[in-house]
Amino acid sequence: QVQLVESGGDSVQPGGSLRLSCAASGFTFEDFPMGWSRQVPGKERELVATISRRSFTIHYADSVKGRFTISRDNANNLMYLQMNSLKPEDSALYYCLKAHAPFGGTSSALADFGSWGQGTQVTVSS
């Protein structure tokens, strides 16, 4: 079955950096667009970034553009989210996403993705 294991979350000060990782298994990783979302208790889940199968197409939420970078390693079934210039409002539980279908390109719609992991907590605070 699909497994997505997130790691790399931590507590950092504003302006700091973190790199999240997602280890995928149970499906043909290179066939699916992937992404990251985040959720704060009491708020709707936010789509942070998505990446197409060959990394040709990438989408970022306006709130993270210029600060976050999504990437993937199809040879090793891994995906990353490099987060720089972190702000307190970036604090959330971050989830690794897999597209429901192996479509070309990527999507900016959260409904096109699902999450199968437990998430990794990012806390940005001084």
C-alpha cells in the first residue's frame, strides 16, 4: 500500500531554514505528481507546493514563493521541501502528498492530491 513518511521537521527561529524529506513506497513514484501541504489546528489545510513527475512543472503557494523549493529524486523515491527565511506563520504540520492519478504536469488543487503520512511538525518561534 501507499506509504509516505515525512521527516525533517523541527523548531527554528524566524529567518532559519529547514529541509523536509518524504520517503515514498508502495507505488511507482516517478509516475505521479507529488506535493506538500500544511495544516494548523483550526484552519484549512493549505497546499504549499507541487511538482510534476519529471520536475518540469512546479507550483508554489503565494505565501511561500521565493522562500521554499520543492524537489524530487525519482531514482530513490524521495521528495524534499527546502524552506528558507522561515516565518512564524510557516508553523504547521507538513504533509507529503501524492496525486490521486498519474497525470502529466502538476496541479494547484489540493483535491487532486492525497496524504498517507503522519506529517512532520515545523515550529518557527523566537
